[in-house]
Amino acid sequence: MNRALLSSSQEASQNWGSDLEASTEHSTKTTDDSFTLFRRGVAPQRIFRIIATVYSVIFVMNRVADVAYLANLECSFPEGLQYLDTVAARARCLDYTRQTVHASMARSTATFVLVMLLVCTGFLARLDSCLSGIFAIIEDVLNFLQQGMMNVVGRNCCLGACFSGFSCIFGTLQRCCCCWTRCIKLDVNRLLQGAVFLVLLSATFFLLDVPFEIWMHNIDAKFGFSNVVTTPMANFKDSLIQGFISVLLFGIPSSAAYLAVVSYRYGWVLLWGGMVTIQCAVQYNAGRLGPMLLGPSSVFPDSDFGVGHGFPLAVSEDQSHPLVALDRIYYPGNASDSFLTHDLSRGQVNLSSLAEKPGASATWEFTSEELNAKNATEVYGRTVGKVAAHKAGHGLEALEAAGWTVGDAPAADGKVGVRHGKQLRDELFGFADERGIVIDEVYMIDGSYKDARANAFAAGAGRSRVIGLYDTLFLGEPSSANSSVSKGKVEAFSSVRKMGNWLHGVHPTELGERPVWHSAPVQSMTDDEILAIMGHELGHSAMHHVEHGMVREMATSFITFAALGWIVHSPMIVGAFSLAAPAAHIAVFVYSHMLSPTMDHIIGIFNNALSRSNEFAADAYSARVSKKYADGLQTALAKLTVNCNADPASPWYWEVLHDDHPTTAQRWAHVEALKRELYPETPEKKG
């Protein structure tokens, strides 16, 4: 056995030595001399230094822009929107913007520092060398086990190959005696080594990112954007742990497969072609894929539905969801006076009448859909007294003026509103039909279970499109558990904050002690505002912005994938890191963390400029429908800005570097100019 192990080790050493000698010879030919780039000889180290320099310049440029933005942050509404410029709204915007920019700066800086340390200290080459040694030892041990097993079961028996499964994984596939491996010309040992290399670094960056993820989650929770009932901090941390485990478990096979593709000379073409094919298939089949991706139960209701506004959180006996939100969408149930939630928030709720016969005056209750330990439903809240039946027989409309109690306490602000789903659906489909835009379906997207920010979209290309309306467009202000507003102080001012406040006349004492905003969105959208928003989204479809964006994406992604293929197969990495042999995994790391972010940022500046132009065009498309649409679009933009604590007029350099949408001030002024042009008989709206 010792003799077999020695023989196997010598053979492996000879093979490794010959491979090393060949690769070193190749490296010498390609790295000692310069390689050709644009018909000129360029040293690999020089190309790498250029990439690192551009990467560093972009990082510094963005951080300078961050500091300048914080120093000049105003959060004041321009002319026409000054009616929104209250002390509370401005304070919220200042506080939220500063905290998010600080978190983003810290995350970007930490990532940049780690990337530069890994690249400039030679750690990548040392890690690769260490893994090569470990895998060489593993291969020697597996070769010894394989040789001993072959002596037992016979060299010509495939049973021996089955017993040498670990050798098939960590060794080269050519050594297996099973016939299928003879068709494969891949060095699996090197692929697995590269996969482990990438997974170790991915896990490192994941751990680095965890504190910043928690930081951002806390900021969103503080300002009411994160749904802390559905995703409390404990659950959020559990999801981070699960994400880290998935990186370790699934990272190696996925990274090995990725390296196998990019190691092929034209593998980057296969990746690009696959991405383009999937993108086209999804966009041109949005109508067919909608029920599978969004779920058939997400179809926008074609009848009246209820919306809870201003209710405190209800206490439940079920420990899996001790707090239940009542500010939700209530869809029609089986009975005429029964409505229920079917979202992803914890604790499904029924809203129903206790009337003995349909249409009779009775008390309405919020009850749990599941039975509790006593085999009964929990009552979360009920109306104050009986509710008289609506004269037209519509139960929800009778509830609009009703008072409520939640638990044993009155819910002073709690109301159940009614929205006419069929009317809204018919107007949307009618709008599209008049303009020759095909809509397959309208969906209600359950966004509130995670985030309170409102959104809407029109997806698809060609003659297959769907509309998505987030439920947060309809929901109002959620309350805290005790219906009281918690108090908190604005955090201590940094020197940048002090300077910015002093420059713009905002004294710190003006912000003083204030209520922390746990409500988003503050105001739900009216039907006119939702129609104006969808007029904007369908404007993108009518002007084929989705198709144009797909063409741009194909062109820019071709460039970035070509850069991936170039960096993997060029001798630059070998020369820049003084490697003994080509290493696709090191090239992939450099591409993913240096070259790709650099290219994406440069390309993104031009794409964002085109995107902002498209947004102006879509706003104009909606505003040209009627004055009602123009007014609805303006008020919707104002609500979205206030509800999201967004800066209504960020500076031009911030917009160029980061924003794919124009500022609210620019869009509002653009629509206002169109109104003066299209509807001159209407007097100008004053702020």
C-alpha cells in the first residue's frame, strides 16, 4: 500500500510538474513580453493598473458626490409644490436621505477597501496556491484509495470506478474507466478548486455586507417602510443566515458550472445568448407567464373590494403571529357580506357581517381565518353598533362611515373604505383599447407584506403585456400597536449636516424632538391618480420603450460579456498576479468586483440619461390624454415623493451618477408646462 501511494504520488507530481512547466513556459511567452492590444504591445500589468485606476477614480468620484450632496441637501419643494413644504415633511426627508446616503457610503467604502486589499496584496495568488496544494493532497489520497480498490475489484470492472466516486469529483474525469467520462475534456479538479476559491470569497463579501443590510433594514423600519410585523428583525436575521448557508451549499456547483462555460473560448457568447433568449421569451410571453409568476389569485378584482385605513395592530393569541395588521386589502368572499385577505402577511383576516340574512343591519367584525386553540375564530375588531344596510345593497359602502373598536379600545382613525375594482379595470382596458395597446391582464401585487412604498408597472413587449398595481397604492396610513405615535430625537448632526443646515438656513433646533414617521404611504391614491400613473406606464408601451430598452440591453450586455471572455482568456491575469498557470476563477473575481462594476457604471450613465428622457415622454403621453390625467399625474408624483421621503430636487451631478428617473420637481414642471400649452383656458395652479 505504501508502495502504491508512493507511486501514485510520484505520478501526480510528474503530471503536475509537466503541467506547471508547460504553463510556466506559456506564461513566460505571454507575460514577459507584452501582448497585443489594438495592434500595440501592452504589458499585462499596465492593463491591470488601468482597470484598477478607473475603478478607483469612479469610487472617489461617487464618494465626493455623496459628500457634496449631503453638504448641500435641502429637501425643499420648488415652486408649484410649496404647499407640501412643511417642517415635518422636510425634516423627514432630511433625516431619511442622510441616513441612507451614510449607509450607502459606508457599504461602498468597505467593499472598495476589501477588493483593493485582495487585489493589491497578492492574497488572491496566495489563496489559489494554497488551494492547489490542498487539492493536490486530496488527489493523492484519492488516487491511493482508487488504486487499492482497483486491486480488489479488478481494473477492468466499472465497479471500481463507482467506488472511486470521490476521485471522479476531485480528480480529472479522464482517469475514470466509465465510458461517459472519455467524452468530456474538462479538468474537474481545477474547476472545483476555482469554485471553492470563488465561494470562499463570496462568503467573505456576504459577511462584510451583513452589517449594512441590517443597518438599511433598521432605517426602513424606523421610517415605516419595512413591514416589521411580517419581517421582524429576528426573521430578517434568519434570512441572512439562510442566505449565507445557501452561498456555501449551492455556490460550489453553480460556480463550477459557470467556470466550465467561461473556460470555453466562446463560452461568453453562450452566456450572452442564453440571457438574451430568456429576456425575449419572458417579455414577449408576459401574458402567459403572468399567472405562473404572479399567481392566479393576484388578478385585480372585477368587483368592489375593501381597504383598511388607520387601524392599530390587533393582538392575536396565535404565537406564530402575535400581531395582526388590519390595514389590508379585503377581497370579495363567497357570501355577499363577506370579504377576506389573501396576501402574504401573517394572519389571514375575514371581514364579515353578523346579519342573519343578506343586507340586514348588523355588526361587522374582523375575525381570524384560522381556528385558535379553543376551536374558534379570534375577533380582532368590530363596528361600534350595528351598521345599517346600504340602500343599493352594497355592504362595503355602508361601512365607510362606521366607527370601530380593536380589542377593547376604540380605533378613532380606523376606517374601511371601498374601491370599485370593475370600474377601474374597465377604464384601464378602455384606455388601452382606444390606443391599440394589448393588455392580457391586470394584477394586484402584494407589496405591503414587505415594503410600504407604492409602485406600478406595465410589463411585456409586442402584443403580450400585463399591468401590475401594488396594493400599497390603495392602502393608507398604518398605525403602531398602541395607536400612539412614538417620539424620538433626530440623531446628532455630523459636521457635514451642520454645514448644510447652516448654508440653507435650517437650524438644528427647528428639527428638535419630533415624531418618528411610522406611516408609509401617508395617503392612498385616488382612481384618477392611478389612471394617470397607468397612462404613464402604458405610454412606455405605446412608444415601445420596453423594446428599445431590450435592444440597448442586448448591445451593452454583449460588450460586458465580451469583456468577461477577454479577461478570462487573456494573459493579463497571469502576468498581473505572477501566476504559474492561467486561473479562470481569479479572472472571474477581477471581472465581477472591478471590471464589471466599472463598465456598468459608465454604461449606466448613458442608459440612465435615455431612461430619464423616456420618463418625460411617458409623462407627456399621460398628460395629453386630458387635464384630469395631467392633474392626477402631478398629485400622484407629489404623494409618492412625500410618502417615500424622497428629495424632490436632487442636484444635477447626483442625478447623472445615480438616477434613472428625473426629479419630482422636473417632472412636475414638465407636466405643468404641458398643461399651459394644451389647456390654456385653465388657470395655472398655485402652490
